[in-house]
Amino acid sequence: MYRAPVEEIVHTLTHVAGLDRLIESGLAGDLSPDLVEAILTEAGRFAAEEIAPLARIGDKEGARLRDGVVTTPPGWPELYRKWREGGWNALSAPERWGGQGLPAMLAIATLEMWNSGAMAFAIGPTLTIGAIEALERHASEELKRVYLEKLVSGEWMATMNLTEPQAGSDLGALKTRAERAPDGTYRLFGQKIFITYGEHDFTENIVHLVLARLPDAPPGTRGISLFLVPKFLVREDGTPGPRNDVFCASIEHKMGIHGSPTCTMIYGDGRFGEAPGAIGWLVGEENRGLACMFTMMNNARLAVGIQGVAVAEAACQKALAYARERRQGRAPGAKGDEMSPIVAHPDIQRTLMTMQAMTQAARAIAYSCAHAIDMARLSGGDEATHWQMRANLLTPLAKAFPTDVGVEVASLGLQVHGGMGYIEETGAAALLRDARIAPIYEGTNGIQAIDLVTRKLPQADGAHVRGFIGELRRDAEAARGANMAGLGATGARLARALDDLEEASEHLLRLLDEGETEAALAGATPYLRLFALAAGAAMLTRGALAAGDGARARLVRYLAENHLPETAALKQAVTEGAQSLLTAAGDLSEHGR
Amino acid sequence: MYRAPVEEIVHTLTHVAGLDRLIESGLAGDLSPDLVEAILTEAGRFAAEEIAPLARIGDKEGARLRDGVVTTPPGWPELYRKWREGGWNALSAPERWGGQGLPAMLAIATLEMWNSGAMAFAIGPTLTIGAIEALERHASEELKRVYLEKLVSGEWMATMNLTEPQAGSDLGALKTRAERAPDGTYRLFGQKIFITYGEHDFTENIVHLVLARLPDAPPGTRGISLFLVPKFLVREDGTPGPRNDVFCASIEHKMGIHGSPTCTMIYGDGRFGEAPGAIGWLVGEENRGLACMFTMMNNARLAVGIQGVAVAEAACQKALAYARERRQGRAPGAKGDEMSPIVAHPDIQRTLMTMQAMTQAARAIAYSCAHAIDMARLSGGDEATHWQMRANLLTPLAKAFPTDVGVEVASLGLQVHGGMGYIEETGAAALLRDARIAPIYEGTNGIQAIDLVTRKLPQADGAHVRGFIGELRRDAEAARGANMAGLGATGARLARALDDLEEASEHLLRLLDEGETEAALAGATPYLRLFALAAGAAMLTRGALAAGDGARARLVRYLAENHLPETAALKQAVTEGAQSLLTAAGDLSEHGR
């Protein structure tokens, strides 16, 4: 059973990602290390004692739809009530609307624990938190007044309606229609798919944020507007009134996160209300909806990244516990006749060390992204600009790498269980099934890699990424300078990995500069992996140096001496692999061989 | 929908794995290239038209148990009947018992296709084929006479009963008891778990091969005997008679291969028969059961490896078809306003090329293993010894690498589908769920890696592996010598990968020689991967050279320039990674940090 790794989380926040400096700078108000630990300890208790025990029933029973009504798994509505009453929904929300205004770093750290408890449960509130941020930034005062307090308290939940059957990654292709009504509201018509918690029994009202197109909108992404469409129209007194013309037509039968209802939502087919059309309110300006949605999406990308960390952490714990208990064969050097616990076999040790190292590297990157988001929001002037670029740079890394790691680590964890891992009752398979969605939604990891290469790498003509690599080099130098035997060759290996990162970065910048976009795109995925491996290892080195010679040093040494050599191969794929790919790719078309 | 890649299979058999030489040598009797193609074409038709259409219902409905009776998915018993009436079960079985006596290479190639159609279906007959081989080699004439004809025709099926709750990988720990009866038969008592097709409705009788321990047996693996225990005792006239004292107590709820009943079998609890005890017949000698079982297990290891190839192939086809159809965004250089098919995006192209290259490398290794098995069986003297060592060497590679590739490629295929991939109706998730068992059963891939390092690598004091690497070097030299522009840097990259393989091999041989077993075991998994990548690439190079400058050359060039650089990192993990692993591993124990 999951135990919240509060010490590990506090260490990563503080000594790796920069919470120490955030607190010292005074930008985080009266937040103190003690308060951080108290909050995280209590969150960890809730995740382990309240959420995790309901994960299995959530997977087994799943969410169900009957006559437009969605029932979440047994015990989940009550769990949600306890969770929001604990104030967890309001953690990072603005104080003006009842939130606690705590840094994103803390919100992300607690979010990791909710997701380790049960990813299918945690994903619902995640969307509400993103919606709060979008409304706070872009909505009218009137809308804020009606909705924000309820959303911050968690009394109502929110959804994010982007995808349509023909428009997944490509939002420019969406067709949902919004018509202006005489009273300044809008009427929405259309179908949205893959809407997470689009319908459920956690709250009495649900606030949908919906991307749609006005009749006179320009084509493509410049003609998209954002609307707020409540399930129940809100009365003057703030209570839910008549049903709006929106409903859930079906829910998906998915590989995992069974407890999370993934809904097809129908807007404006006339099932409810006086005349067809779901009543909506504009958020922000007409045709500027994408900017508003990006606020939510960036938030959601990091939130999805942390799902990867969370599932990986749960898988590490589960596999380690099993490996300590299960006995098979005799390990080298084992004494007596007894079978050894499999944790004593070097091959299993390799698996477990890889799982732990990758999980911690993923966590370091995700928390560092949260730190950049906090700094961008809390600091000012050039500093804010700098940190915004850092957040931009880290967002695709923090979405893609941890979610890939989530799948890899969950799969390795299943493997450690042997045959038992394949049996659903064990729970290891469910972690892999849950983890598998995270590299897909909120922009596939391929799209993250493209975003990294084409938009984030060229920030400030490459100066920002160069500066970041320079910072990481200081970690490598510190490791080489430190008199810490436990680090082994970490400093040297890390320096070489950062050379690879630099070479690959310069190569891609050159290609972009020369208009060789296709060749640059061909290297996007290995580049992202290379970047994350090198940066993650540098961050863990930083943490090991802060912690002194011990287990952290041994772990990062393992990572450096066993996995960092991979950066050379990834660099070669980036710098020398494009031509062979683009040459061979013709064979993939219908007219290929 | 799956289409059998008959051309690809024939090419790999003939020009990569050595079927051409086998036919030329005359060892394969009157087998001709035309006959090979005719057989494979017909098998491909059956797999695509008869098996594949029933895969989805198999996954959805699964096998069910009620009152000890197992019902396979709707249509599956009829499918099995058609399959065996087509003579497919008898393909490689001995002619003496009604088989066609064809080479293992052909059997493995058809097995790939059955598994691509529906892995959960194909796995049942696979076990029968292994049992035929074990009985043919080790059973008494009397047992052969009663059982082999029925098993060869497929009228009855067989199972393989090894695992017990406390004895998975470690067969020495098993407890099932066999007592001698006065009439020369035995009575078995005990529980076996994870018994594939332990009970089903395909055939009227089921022949269990069961490992058990005699009361006076020495401890460990030297005290294990093999017994044949039929579900129904066989009458004098060869028809099934009274029920034997064995039944299926439960079936597992698994992540995938839902159509395959995974049974807990209870022997000798007195439910059937006059007195408690399942009646069994000894196969081979007392306490020598493991040797008999190894015949089945080696066969089963390659058969599981081919499952990886099969699922990977199905995933490649599915992802490519989707990528050609699905339109999102605009690819670099796209003309007009339309969205591009995602196959035009370089990042998707990279994914698809990796999937295809890895699948073909896995197939090349698996077929080469089948070739070695054929040569060991059909040739004689020193040649047979040589090929037996080759089969020994290739078996762990052919089990582990293709099954890892199966999972990786199925996961990449799911990713290509985006959100649709996570929806069960699409079928991409089912491929991943099915594929995920293959790295586990028949000896986890970690155990394969240990087997490779500790038993196969040291064959003939390393001379055999050195000879094999020498053969692979000839492929690299041929690539360098060939005037084939399409190969790009393939020859050079391959030569470097083989250097890595050689260095890693010599390093491990040295460690074993010095008694540093733990350090050698620490590198087992990266060594296996390195070996398979280098060998697989060499084999594909061979195939590309045979085919001439074209798509095959482009594919192996992609592999060489994008993935072969990984061998350097794997070599470092083998040669320089052990110390950091063994140092850090102490932290994994209960007393660790």
C-alpha cells in the first residue's frame, strides 16, 4: 500500500527545485519550511489513508452511465467531499475567492500524492484548478463573482472541452458553434469528446469551459472563443437552477483510469431548456479563446506530468515491497539453504534502481517547472520574464518525460512481480494501465517534443536554453569539485551528457535558423529525452550534494554510470539520424513499398 | 485488420535466417521454396480471415469458469476445430504420428501469424506442440502410442504444469507430490497455478504434463519427475473414459490474453475417481523430470518470443493504417489548406520506423533461433553440436528481445493512435495488454539474461559466442564493401556495435572466470539488449544486401543511424555499471535508508 514519500518530496522541493530560495526571497509570504512539511505530511496522510484504499474499487467498478447520469465508483463521492472539506482544492487558489494562495510548488507536490493514491480520482479536481486559473485571468468580474468561490471551495467542479472527433491536437479544426443571443449570452451547439469528468456525482453543478466558433469567426485557431457553460444555470442567489442544454451521451471504455468518466458531451440538441442551444457566457474576448485555454492547458500539462511521477512512485513502492517479500532462487553469496528475497538478485536490483532513479529525475523536473511558474508569477520585471521563459522551456519536458517514465516504471514494476504482476488483483497492472494515458492527453508527448524544439528552444534566439545548460553545468562542476566518494564518476558523466545536450541544441537551432524545419522535427523526440535525462541527472546531483555522501549520492551515481551514457546515442539520433529517417519515411506512404 | 506479411516472412526465413541453405543442403527433404510460400500463404489467409476477426470478442468476453467448466469465447471452439482440421497443429510434428515433419522454421513462421491473429488463441496449441516434442523424446512407447496421434492431430490438447504459488522461477521449490501405485502408475496430489489452457472446451480430453516430487526424491531440482496426467483416463480403444482426479478451481483475471484460460489446477483432492489421487504416468525417468521439461521449455521460450514478434507486427500494421488515415495539423512542406495525414509528420514517421525496424530485428533473431534448432536436429556430428550451441545461445535472445520489443512496439502503436488508442474498441490497447505477459512467462526476461550470461556465453569457453560475433562481422564488412548508397553509414555503425558486443562479452567472460558472478549478473539485462540490437541489425543488413538497394536498405540504415548508437551506452552499463549498482543496492534492503 502507498505511503507518501514526504521526506523525498520535501527534499526535492527544497534542495533541488528551489523552494528554499523562494521562501528566503520572501516572495512566498509567510510560508516556512515547517509549514511546508506540515501541509505535505497531512496531504500524505490523506492520500495514503483515504484515497489509496479506494483505488482498486475505482478500477474494478469504474464510472457508469445510465440515462445521462454518471455514477462514480462506490465511496468516491464521499471521498471527494472529505477531500474538498479538507481544503485541498483551495490550496493554490487565489485568497480573494477563498483559496490559500500557496505556491504552485506545493499544489504540485500534493497533486503528486493524490495521483499516487488514485490517478482516476485526482484527475477530476485537477481540471477544476486549471479552470480557476483561466477564469481568474480572463473572465469578467460578473462571471468570477458567480463561479469562482464555488469552484475554489470545490463545491462545484469544472471541465475543459477542447477535443472533437476531427479535432484532437489540431484545435483549428474544431466545429462547435456559438451563436450570439440578444441578452449578451451565447447559444452553443456541438459535440465534444474525451471530456474528463464531463458528468459525475461529486458535485451538484458542473462548470464546462468550452471552445467554440462564432458564425463570423475567421478560420483556424484565430477564430476560436472560450465559453463558460454550466450544467445547471445559476439563480440570482447563487444556487443551481434550471438544467442547461448539455448532457453526457456516452462514456468511454478505456484501458485504465476506469474511475474517471470520460464523456462525450452534447451541447444544444434541445434535450433540456426552452429552445435548443446550451446557454454560455464568453470568457475573455471573442476569437481569443485559445489564449485563455492555453492558461488552462499549460497548467494541465504540468498536472499531467505529475501523474507520471505519481504512478511511477506508487509502482516503485509496490515493486520494492514485493521484491523484499518474494523469495525465489539463491542470490550470489547467499548463505544457508533458504531461497533469497528477489531484492537480493542483481538483475532485480538493477530494475529497482532504474525505477527509483527515473522517478526521482522526473519529479525533479516537474517540481522545477512548478518553481519556475511560481517565480514568473511572484517576481517582477526582467526576473519574471526570465522565469516565464524557464516555465515555458520546462513545461514540455515536465509533461513528456515524467509521463514516459510513468509508463516505463509501471511496466518495470509489473515485471518485478513476475506472473503475479499480470493478475489484476495485484494492482501492478492497473498502474501501467492508468499510466498509459498520460503520454497521450494534454498534447501527446510527440507534440511536446515539437513544442520544445520549435517554440521553446528558440526563445531569445537560444540564449535562454544556453543559460539553463550553463546552470546545469554548475551542478556537474560541483560534483567534480566535491570530495564525495559516493558520487563515483557522476561529475564526469554529467559533464559529458551536458556536452551532448549542448551539441544537440546548437544543431537544432542551426537547422531552424536555416529553415530545415523537417530535419529539426525529425529529432524532436530523442532531443526531449536527452534534455530530460541530462537535466534530471544534474538536478539529482544537486540534491545529492545538498544531502551529503549517502543513499542519494549512490542513486545518482547509479543513474550517471548506467543511464547517462544514453545521451550520446540520443544526440547522434538528433544530429545524424534525420536524413535516414526522412529518406526512409517515403516507404510509409500508401505508395511506399 | 491484420494482413499476413507473407513476403516479409519468406524474405526473413530465406535470406536472413538461413532457410535457403537448409533447403539446399537437402536436410529438409523435399521442401522447396514454392512449397514454403504456398504453406505460408495459406496460413496467412487462415490467420487473417479466420483468427483475427475473433480476437476482439476473445478480449471482450474472455474465458469463463462455472462449476469447474471453462467456456472459451464465442466462436473459439469452432475456430480451433477449423484450425486443426486444416492440419496446422501437425505441421512440424513427427510423421510417425501423423505429423508433416516440416522444419521448426516453418512452424515458427506460422505460429507468428496465429499469434498476430489472436495471441490468446494461439497460445493453447503452442503448448500442445511443445508437449508432443517432450513425449516424443522422453516418453515410453506405450504412452506415445496412446497419446501422440491424438495430440498431433489436435484432437486432444496438452498443458504444461510447472508453477506453484511458492515456486515460479525456482522449480526446485515445488511441492506437488507423486506416490507410486502398485500397478506402476502414480498418484498426484497438489496445486498448480498459472496453467495456460488448463481447462477448456476446445477438445474432449486434455493431457497434463505435471512436474512433481516422489516421496523419496532428493531436494531441489534433482528430485523432480515429470508425469502425464490426462483429464479423462483413456480406455483400451483409445477413447476418453472416466474422469481423473484433477480439476480447475479458478481462472485468473488478467491484464490481457483474456480469451486464454489461466487455471489453478487441483490434483488429487478426491473430487473425481474412486480414491483421492490423480492417476499419472511417468515420462522419462524418476527424478529426471527437469530434463524432459526443458525440452518443452526451450520450445516454449522461442514460441513466446514469436508472440512478441507477432504482436509487434500487428501493432505496426494497425498504427500505420491509422497514421495514413488520421489527419491533424499540417506537415512541413504540405501543400494546400487541408490537414495532413499524421504519417506525414516526421515525429510520427520516427515512431513508425522504429516500430518496423525493431519488429523486423526481433523476427530475424527468432527465425534464426528456429534455424539453429532445425540444423541441430537435422544435421549430425560436430555440425549438430555447433548448431545446438547456437540454438542454446539464441534461445534467451529470441525469448527476451522480441517480447520486450512486443511491449515497446505495442505501446508506440497505441501512442500513434492518440486518444483513440486508449479506448478499448480501437484494439491498440488490447495489443499492449496482450503483449505485456510475454516478457514474464516461460522465464522472465531477467532470467533469460542471466541464462545468457551464465550458461550460454561461456559455452566452449566463449569460443562459440566469438565465432558468432565473427559471422556477424561479415555482415558489417559486406555492408561496407557493397556499393549501395541506401545503406548510408550502416556498415560502420554495425561494426562499432559489434565492437561493443565483443568488448562486453569479453568483459563478462573475464568476470565469470574470476568468480565475479555478482558483477556479471549486474550487467545481464543491458548485455542481452546490446547483443540483440547488434545481432538483429546485422541480420537485417544481411537481408537488405540480399534484397538490393531499396526499402530494406533504407530501414536498416534508419536502425543503424538512429538506434545502433545505443549499444555504446549498453556496453558501458555492462562494463562500468556494476559497481555503482552493487554499491547502491544495499539501500534497497529493509535496513536500507
